[in-house]
Amino acid sequence: MARQRITKKPLVKSPSRCQPYGVITGRVTKSRSHSSDVRLSKVDMDVNQSTLVTITQTASGEPPAWADYRTELSDTLPWFRAVQGGSYHHGSLCWGFLLDADCGTRSYVDEEIVITRIGGGCTKDKMGNLVLNKDQDNENIILKSIIRSRELKVPIGIIIGDRNTLLGRKLPHRYNVMGYFRITDIWFERLGQRIGAKVRFEKLDLSTKSWWAAKGSPPPIPHRERDFECFPDEKTCHACAKKSPRIYNEGWTCLIPTCKLFWTIDGSPPPAHLSFHKSFLIYRTPFDPGVQPHHSLVPDLLSTIDEGDQNFSSLRIAWRGIVCPKCHKCISRRYWRGWKCSDCVEGREEYTGACSYEKFFKISPISLRYVIEELELSPIKRILNFDPKFAFPEIDDASLYPYRKMTYNIPGVGYVIHFVSNRAINSRANGPDDLFHQMQATDLGLRRYPLQQSGMPYKYVVSVDSRRFDEAPDGVLRALGRLTWATEKAVEGSGDAFLSPNELLILGYLEDMKIGYHDDGESSLGPTIATLSLGAKSTMLIRMKYKYYNGVSRAGKLLDIDPVLPSCRMQHERQLLTEQFQRGEIARADYDILRWSTIKKTRHTEASPIIKMELNHGDLVVMHGEELQKYYEHSVIPEKKLRFALTARYIRPDHVNKSQLEKGNFTLSPDEMYDGK
């Protein structure tokens, strides 16, 4: 998604996003620092004991692809679209694995073998280490995908991060593509108080030296000298009659979790520290021509692109990342016009390698006919067919004709007004039809910006330079006129002051792009937010935030004072307790204890959406009420075609740097103002 923002001098912002126009509030992203001084726990195959080794060696080569950030990996590599977690699974198969800071106890990496835990069902302890919070079994979704990939002979692409301490050498980049590996062994162990799964990977190409091998190390053993026999040291358990390989030097143990002899050596628990059996590390599986990767390890997206295709720019594939032909870095497409390898981005330092590669191309505007699949681009009047699971609005077809005005009230919080457009509105000169074309034909400077993630679900904070409104194209100013009109009409009669928008944010959604649940509740913003939709249809959902619905945060922290919103979980019980506390009938400690006992009676879940709106080309939506952004969140899911969302907001002057204030001194001309026709 690309973005851009304009303030008054109005702001323009865009999921492809352009720089905003006008006032900016100075929201900042933080980049992580990465230490190059790390230690590792490594199995010594000669003495068969674990040792701590300070990293002093360097890798002998460079990876075929690398990245500074996970988003660049998931944008670029078809076999690793995971923005979180250590594995990528899709369609019941596992495709990729990431080895980073925590591979779990009894893990191992060398030039050809990787042994690691299988994720899922983990939480972090007080020391920041991942620990299992429940037993893993064959129903674990990640484990099932790995088992399925082994059955179908699907190799796994593996990436190693520079925070991984197992290899024992300094890696060249933050994330480094290793290669394709085959799955050879999957088993269960006791990990702390839980049962967890482990997996052994074996490098697919054994004929060439691994780039991550130590500098100056010898080449790999020739094929003719390899032991390609399957691992022979297996034993049948006399209790469960099932075979388990011998994995550790300290002795054989049954690896079947349901067996009474599981994870015992000669009837006793294994010692705390175990070392891998040499045979388990050095055996290699025979060549199998059926074990072939589905994807290229390093994709060549550019060779598949036809720049003459008019609809090319709206396709999701055109917004995938590429691997730089010069330095092999994974490059996310941040620019509307293409890719640039060295990119100085707010909140991040520019890549010190300063690679000069860039690939830009001409963007051809696509027509509404391609984006809107209905027989006619807009109906004369939309037929209302509401889902009874969601709130029913107040409908007004008269006061703002030719718009249909639909108002959703949330008592004590605020309201949402949906201005439904139609053919007459959209087709007028400088109306939504023309604006859709102008958004594409004008160089808005649309681009994607890196977003700082903080927990689940995603919440993003970003610092973006703003543009002055007098620098804004004519179409942007006409859109601002429409949004200013909608803001004024939405506030009219509420008793609240009308604050004319002084920021405009443009979001460009391409195929398969969407925004998950979020709020626009920054303290710098006024209580009213207005959005104009252009292009493809989208669905907007509004729901109560998790902590207000459940009365407790995701981290398990009680709210200081529970607002007890209508239809929240355990509403009646929570309301009685809060009223007792506010009347002074119970002390704070008792209030918290009683709330905990009430909240724990049922399972914590996400709130269901209370409002569902179908936003079509030309529609306007206004959300009003500061409490609305505090207590509720919204998501937008467009159809698979091009859509622009232009959002106008008021930024409070006391939250703006003095150097930015003059950007807000702007007045729309009479031709740019809108009268609702």
C-alpha cells in the first residue's frame, strides 16, 4: 500500500502513500539496533559436550539474497511471506523457516544441517525467552504443515538472522537466505514442563560449499565419499513397539509422547545437558529426484513484468519486492513508479552500501470500467439490504439530496455518517469519476513507508514529511473541498464546533491490499475524520477494542477504570462493580479482585463488528467523537481492484512544530469548494 499526506496547506496521505500536504505532528518510528557481538551454544563433535564460543569467525561468502527488515523478506520471497513467527505455512504446507534469536534448547546449525524447535503455542518468559505454554502434538498447525511438506517432498527455504547464536560466526546482514533444505526427521522431546516438536533439516545441494561456512574452511566432502545410508541407529521400544532413532550421545530414549518410556534413558529422565550423537549429525539421505523446490530460491520478478500492460500497475504482483541485480538485497516496492535499492526512509538509516540500482517505469491510468465490474459504473439509487447482525442506521434521503445520508449512533461515544453517492454525483465535471483518473494521472509522490509494529494486532506509527497545500494538484484540492463539506454537514446540529480539516492523507490500495483494525485516535487530532472513496468497492467494519470489550488488556492488565461500554463482555456484572467502586462502597484492591474473578468466568475474545458499511465509488464517511477513536477501531477491506481513500482531519495547532504551522494557512478557492451537488 502506498501513502501520501497533505495539510492545510491541506495534507495528502496514502497504503501506497504519498508525502502529506500541510501540518505534521512529528510521529516517529524507531529502528532496532543490532549487536554484532554474540555468543553461542554449539555441539563439539569431538568431545560431545556443549560449549560456549565467542563469535570471531566470518562467513566465507555472501548469501544469494538478504534483507535488513522482515517486511522486505515477506514482500520479496514467495516461499516466506511471514511477517511474524519463525515459519511460513500456506495451503497446509510449510515453505520457509527463519532461524533467528531463539531456536529453542538443543538446537544446532552447521554447514549442511539445521536442527531447531517447531514454533506455535509459545510465550516469552521474564527473561524474554520463548517457552511453550501448552504441549505440541500432531494437531499443531505448524507441525502439520511440516509433516505434509515432508510427505510431498517439498524442500524448505531457510533464512538465518544475525541474532542467531548457533552457527558461531558473524553474518554479513540482518537476514540472510541460506538455501533449500529437505526435512529428514521430526520428533518430540520434553522441553521444560511441556512436550515440544523438533525437526532436522538437511541442505538440498550438498555438492557446493555453503556461503555461511567459515572463511578458509575446506570444501564439502565429495559425493563418492559420503555416507548416504539412512540413519541406522534406531531401536524399537519394548513398551510401545515403535521405533525411535538415537539422537543424543547420552543414550537412547523413546520419542513417542504417549509411551510410558517417553523421554527416559534406562528408565530415568535424561540429564539436563545433552549432546547430539555424531551419527545423527553426519548421516545424509540419498539423492531423490522427486525432492525439488516449488519456488525459485531467488525470484526474478522483473523478467515477468510487461510494462505495456495498462492494468499492470494495479496488480498486487507489481507491488511485490525484487532482489537487487547488483547487491542481492530484497527491495520492497516503496515508490509508486517502481523500486530503488538505497532508500533513505524516515526512522531508518540509509543502507550504507549505497547501491545505485533503481527501476522506475511509466504508470498508465486504468479506467473505472476495469475497477467497477457492475454493468453501470454507479446506480441511480442504491438499494439498501442490511445484515441484521449489524447496527441499522437512520436513513435520510431528503436533507442532503442527491446524497443518501445514513447515520450510525453509538450512544455516549459518537456517531458515523455514511454519505451514499450515485451516478448523478459521480459523473459531474470534477466529480469522483474525474478525481479517480486525476489521482492516477498526477504525480502525487505516492510511496509506501515502513511502519513500526508494536504487538498484536498491528498498530502503526509513522513519521511522514508533509507538503504544502499550495503544492497540491487541483484534484487533491477539489477532494479536500468535498471532505470539508462532509465534515461540516456531519457536525452541524451536534453542538460541537466545526473544525475545518487541515490535513489530507491519500491511501492507494492495489490488489489484495487492506488495512486491519486500527484507530485514528492520536492526541494531536480533532474529533472528526472524513474519508472519500474512489474506485473499487470496499467494506468498512467498526468494533469495540479488545481491552474495553473484555475489561483487560491482551497482556492481562486490568483497566484503571472500566468504562463498561454497551454490549461489552460481562456488561451487567462489570457495571455493578464499577458503580460500587465509584460510590466508595468497595476499596480499590477489592474492586480489582472482584473484577478479575468476573472477567475470568468466560474466555477473552475479539469483539464482533457492530457496524458494517459497503463503501462505493464516490461515497463519503465521517466519524465524529473523540471517544469513538478511543474505544472503537475500524478496518477497511477493498475488493481486488484499485482504490484510493482520501482522509481529511484537523490537527491541533498546539501539537504542531512552529516551523510547520505556516503550512496550515490555506483557503480553498470558490472553484475548489463543494456544495454537495
